[in-house]
Amino acid sequence: MSFSDSWHTLLEELDELADDAVLITPLSHDRFRVMDVQEHRIVVTFEDTGERRPLQRDQFETLYRRIQDSRGAFDLDRLPPDADPYPALLSLHPRFEVGEEQGRIVEKEAGTDTQLPGDESASAENDRVEPDGIDVYSDALLLIDVLECQEVSDLTALETEALVNLYTLCSDVQRNANEFRQDVADVLLDRLHHDQPVHGQYGSVQRTSRRNRSLKDEADVLATLEDAGIDRERVMSVDSKKVNEALDVTELSETNVYEVDESEYVRKAEVDEDVKESRLQGLKDRLAASSDAESDELRQEIEALEERIDDLTSFSTGTRM
């Protein structure tokens, strides 16, 4: 695994860290909290002194390289002064573990059970929890269920009802995904710098800007242009709104003044929310089925389905300002 992958995995773990979580450095046993997680640094505050310190990504990479060069085990007493927080934070990564008795930080291929430093009672559970209030999750679950049940490689072979179900669910997923995407973008906007892409597991994002123009008052615009020697006739054009108002008081038809090109398309007319909810509850109930052989096979199918849903609804850590 590259350092970049390990770094972003660590950022994801820190994003899941409770706001009031206290970490302890392995050598000096100083208590500190994570205050901010950014793409290129992690900001911590020490409880005893109130000192706020940024821990840079390149220093984490240096520690990572030293662990690699030491065949997966680096002695903590070789750390520079004040570098104690780095192994404490890196140990939150599932493949790194601090052994205070051995005085080393170790990388394990199979992953570790490392918990928060100083918190031996922390639970190792990592159960999936359905997100509350995220409509796209439920719609994506229903859509993938339909995709699993239908042979969609040849849409022309599907019954009309199946096509209607696909179109309706795709429309709902698109709408709710766009709304959720905008919510995510609103948060990301405060964490991104211009011309500095932030990378995640599935892609990258970058802050950008666009210019929107709207004309000032018509009389002011015409007067300004005339003062500059531009005849108003050169900038006057037909206003479609005024044309429509004129058509209302004449016997002319729209074809007299418009080029009309008609096209047909499919539009969602309504959604049966009761049926969707019933089907969704059925999928959830199937997850709680008995432990016989058939149910085990069904549970495996649903778990695979959940993993695919997670691919559609997850995103990786961005930069916090």
C-alpha cells in the first residue's frame, strides 16, 4: 500500500473519531485531542498546556518510510523531540500498532485491533449503520435490488412495467443524489483552496469559480453605449417575452414568429412511496432472517448489495480549513 493510500485511510479514520476523544502519546503520555483534519496536515491541541500544533503530512510520510525501511517495526526512542503525537495518530490506521512495552510502532499486513491510545475499553465493532435522513441511500438500495433481479443487458427484452420501475427509481436516485451532492459541495467549499485539487479514493475535486453576468437597467445601458458612440439600434433585439405578449392580443399563431421543433420524451408522472417503503422494509427484514443455509446465502447476497450501495454513496475525506 502506498503512503498516499495509507494517509487517506488515516484521514477517514480521523473523520470517524469522536469530537471528545482523547489520545495519549506513547512516550511522554501527553493527552491531546484532534481539532482539525486537513488534506496536508492534522491539527491537535494538548490538554495540559493548551498548545495547538499542526502535524504535517510530510512528517507522517517520513515516519511511514522509516517503518518501511525498518522492515515494518520502528523503535519509538529514535523519534525526534516532540514527535510523539505522530505514532499515536498513525496507530489509528488499521494496519499500524503502537506497542509501548516493546517501544515500537509496527505495521501488520493483516491489520491490527489497535484502539484509541489509553482507551482499552473501546469497542472493536465496526457495524454498518444505515444513515438517517439520506434519501438517496434507500432509493439506491431499491434500484440495485431491481438491477439484481432483472436482466438489464437487453432493455428491449424487459416488460414495460419493469422499465417503468427502472426509470422511476433512476429518476429518484438522480434527484436525491444531486441534492445530497449539493449538501456535500456546500461543506467542501469551505475546505478547498483554488488550484489545489483534493484527492479521495474514487476521484478528486477542486475549487473553481464562474462569472455570471446580467445587464443593468436598460435605459442606463443604452445611454452608456450612446455616449460611447454606439447606436442603440445595433444592440436592440427582439424580446421573446414581449413577443408572447403581442401574440396574446393578435390573431397570429406562434408558428408565424417561432421556429417550432417538437420532440417526445419520458417524464416521471408519480411515485408510489408506499410500495417503495414496503419493498425497502422487505429488504431490511431479509437481513434479519434465520440462520438456516438458505438465509445465510441470502444474507451474503444482501451484504454484497450493501457493499455496492456503499460505493455509490461514499466519498473520501476532503480538506478542512
